[in-house]
Amino acid sequence: MSQEPDRLYQAIGGEQGIELLVGKFYDRVLRDPKLASFFTHAPMDRLKMMQKEFFSEALGGPLFYSGHSLRQVHAGKGIRRDHLRKFVKHLLATLEEDVPELNLSRQDIDAIYSRIAIEADRITNSVGDSA
């Protein structure tokens, strides 16, 4: 793994920073009427743990994602690119507005976004759809 992801894990504050980010991020997502229904029956504690693992791995931390593949987990859920765009918009807003204590630079936020965005096709189970 490159030095950049490890640097990002340190920049976000390690496990504590990711925990803070995930909590505030899902607060936002669950208030969004276009996204909340995807989580109606989701075991939120498990989902947040999986998200923490995902962020840790993506940013070069010591935790590795232990769930099923992203394609499997999201298959059949009707997640389209417009849903994913809203989801990512909430992630960016959380990074920019809701976690000032992490003191992330614009460069850090952009790099974190880039590390997460590469998974889009696996989440929407498509390649290049424009729905």
C-alpha cells in the first residue's frame, strides 16, 4: 500500500477520527428522505462497524474490511448513481462541516473522496450507468 493512504489515516485522526466521521456521516444520511429508506431494516451497529473497517482500509489504517464484497452487499438494493451521488455529497459535507475537530485540509478531503469514489461501480453494481 502506498504512503498516501497511510498519511490519510493519520490525517483523519486514526480510529477515533474514523469513528467520529462515521457517526456524524450516518446522522446526515439517515435524515435524508431519499436515502433513509435504504437503512430501514439495517443493523446500524454492524453497518457502522463495516463502514469503519472500509474507511480504515481505504485510508491505509490497520483495520481491514471483513464484510462481503461491496458488489454482493449492495446487489438488489436498487442503488443508482443518483443515490450514490447523494451519499457521497453527505460524506463531503460531513468532512467539510461536521468534523472541524479533525482539522482536515482541502487536500485531505479531496484525497479521502478519491479513495472512496473508486468503489462507485461496485456499490451501484454497474459500470458507467447514468441513472
